[in-house]
Amino acid sequence: MNYLYSINGNHILSGQHGEERFLDTVKNITGKYPAVWGSDFIWHGRHDAGKEIVDMCKRKNAEGYIITLMWHQGRPIDDPPYGWKESIQADLTEAQWKELTTEGTPLYNRWLAQVDTVAGYLKQLNDAHIPILWRPYHEMNGIWFWWGDKKGKNGIQKLWKMMYDRYVNHFHLNNLLWVWGGNAPRDIPGDEAYPYKDFYPGNEYVDVLGADVYHLDYEQRDYNDLITIGKGKLIALTECGELPNSLVLNAQPKWCWFLVWSDWIYSHNTKEQVKEVYSREQTLTLDNIKNN
């Protein structure tokens, strides 16, 4: 956390989500590896995948990467393996949501079993003294996940605080930096993402505010909104498709890192776009942070 604040406003950490081959793609294009590596925590519900993530995190930490983890959590009403459309992008009724967020109910207990399973893996990383940029319930202001579009204090704000309390006060996981990553607001019918403020749990429960930005939707007003809501907290491009260009980054210097999503590094970015960002003096790569 101290390091992130030390570079705030002056540098941006380069980042890449996904498999080793995407890191190699960055290296092949730019001659450098990114500083941040990201992965997804067992969204499909295979418990053995949790060990794979832990092992990979240990390797990446040893290599010098800053690590960010997120979680496509299956609906608590479903059993694993969790289907993408059938579970993760399905919905909960208002009654189910109320039961989920009421301690002691059957649905709450199913949710608790899920989060406790992941807590076990995060504890292994805690015991190994590996800090994690932890980004649960991402894009919560959008309409496409079961935890999405749940506004207000009894919506995602409450579910976020429930996980925070469980991990921080029950399991005492002190290696997690809590990253609240909304989606860039948009008003496309049937694909909406609503303003950040209705979904934010408060600075007491968040270390970094983030935005997932696709289709070059780097609106200045959305950037300013995050800064206003966070009141001095760090902000980050927690996911992006197309990389921001120099014009955007000059106008939005407070982004602490960017994380390109998986194969978007080559499927939606030209080599010139990648080189432009990585060649900026402000962009930090793996070599920069290893030597810091």
C-alpha cells in the first residue's frame, strides 16, 4: 500500500490478466514484462483450481510481480461447477437476495461456505506473506452478474461488508488490499452500468477504487467521479480491453495500474497501441519494480 501511494500521480503500473502466454505476448511486443499479474479465483467451482491459483501466486510473487485476484463467484443457490450463463450471469430474486444477506438463513450459509473455501486459499497466501490486490464482486454496477445492479445499503454494499467482515475480522487476512472495481458507467439499453455512488460501501471497507473500461470508454467525468467518491483513495484501471492512449493518460494521471484482460492484449490492441503505453516514461514494468 505504501508503495502504491508513493507512485500515485506520477507513475502507472502495467498489468496483464490471465495465462503465461499473455505475459509472453507483452514481452514479445515490448521487450518487457508487466508489473502486475492477475488471475480469476476458481469461478467454475473446481476446488483443485484453488491450489493451482495459490501455487501460481507463489511463483509470480517470487518472480517479483504484484498480484491481483478477482472471483467470478457462482450463485449461492447453485451447486458447482458453476455455469457462466446458468449461474454467474444469472440472477437472484429480491427474496433470494434478502435471504442471502440475512445471517443464519440457509442461503446465507451456502454463501458462507463459498467464501470460506476461498478464504482457505487466501490464508495460504497470507501465511506466505504475499500481498494480494483483492477484487471481489467486480462490475457490480452493471446488470450482467448475479451480484450486479443491487443498489443501496441493502444491496451490494451489504454483501461487500459481509465478505469484508468475514475475511478481515474472522479470518484475520491482513494481506488483502480491498479493490472495489466498478464498470465504466454506460446507458446502452440491455447492457447498462449505473453511476458508481449507489454501489460504493464506503472508504472504511475499500483500499482502492477501480474501473473496468472496455471499448475505449475513458470518460473524464467517470474518472473524476471515482476521485470524488474515494476522497483521496487510490484509483486503478482494474480491467481494460483497449489500452488508454497517451492523451487519456495525460488527462487521467491518477490511475495506479492498468490490467489488460486476457487475449484482448492482441485481439483488441495493435502492437503500436501496446508499445505506446509501455514506452511512456510513467509506465512501470516488472524490471522497474524488481529494482525498486
